[in-house]
Amino acid sequence: MTGDVQYGTEVASVYDSLIAPAMPAEDAVELLRPHVTGARVLEVGVGTGRIAVPVAALAAELVGIDNSAPMLDEFRAKAVPGNVALVQADFRRPLPVDGPFDAAYSTMGSLACVGTREELTSALTHVREVLAPGGVLCLEYYATSAYRPLVAQHVLTVPTPHHGGTTTFTVTLDDRDVLTMGTRVDEDGRPPVEFGESVLLIERDEVEACLKQAGFAVDEVRPAEGLQPYDWYTVRSTA
């Protein structure tokens, strides 16, 4: 999200069939459960509703924001729960939603879709501004332990989970710590789908520093294990 919308029509066209099945929602929902049950909740990067639908079954109300109209359209084409509102918005700017929220969350590294540490701090500040004092933010952030080896390998082709075919990743990291990953999905019997994404790849202590500058206290960090792609942070608004 260092420029225009990253996750556009190409990603939306394959997200529910190819990408979401590779990242089951259950583990994230269980980590969120104590913070979202009965609460007014904000999801940053709601996408097609992979996490929002099960969380809405626990929450009193959920507002999901995303800057991608195609991803939101995919969600709207399904049965959006009655206690869910969807808003097209860019978290790099003040959020056009009415706070306060009891809790917020962002999964699959959505908040890493920035170009600088300052932009990350600003985005986190925008989330904190709509949280109630003491409100919790849970977020997944790209784990350097998983992605730096991919940078060294540069090109990686793997079988596509749950479907025939392969997915090829082409990965680079520039001197500003912006990771760029091109993805090509070759599914049996379908034309290839290609898309790209750029994220800020920084170490955990730098993520924690940005969180603290944005007005959060870090309660817990769960480092990624093995080849897991994301670290999990649980933080609390101090404002």
C-alpha cells in the first residue's frame, strides 16, 4: 500500500478459493476471542471476511475497513453478518469511523503495507485514535525469520495448498527495508493469476518501537514458529 491499492481485482479473484484456505481462521479467532467477545470491534484490512465472519459471531458489533473495493465487493457478495459494517478506507489516513472501539485487530500483515517506519507509526496512531482508553489491538506482522530466507532464495515455487498447480513467489528487499513480492498462481485448468505486494519488513524490536510511539503498551509478542509467516502482537492503548 505504498502507492495505490495493492490487493485489487487479481487478488480478490483468487483469495477465497486459493489464499484463504491456506491460512485457516481458527487459530487467529481463538487468540482474539477474549478481546472481541461482546465487544465493539474494528478490523483493519477486513478483505473478504475470512476473520470477520467468525469474529462477528462473538462480537456485539464489527466494523471492517479496507482500501480495496474489489476485496470488499467479494465480501458483500457473500452473506455479510447483520452486525458487520464495511467501510472503504485507507489506514494511512485518519479513519472515517465512529469510535470508540473496545478492541481492534489486523491479520495477515495488513498494517505492514506501508513504506516507512514513520508511515507505520502514523497508521498505528490512526487505529489508536478510535480505540477506547485501554482498548486492545491485536496484529499479525511479517516475521523476518520467515521472509529474509525468501529474499536470499529470491524465487520459490511451491504446490498450491488445497488445489492442483503451483504458486511462485519472486521476492526482493530494498535498502529501505521494503519487501516486494510478486506472486503467480498457476491453478490446474485456469489461466495464471499474477499480483504483487510491498510491505515494510522490520525486526520485532522496531515494530514494538513504532507501537510505543503510536501510544500502545506491548502486552505480549508471540514470535512466528518454524515457517509461520507472521509474529502476533497484543498491545493496549495508553491514551
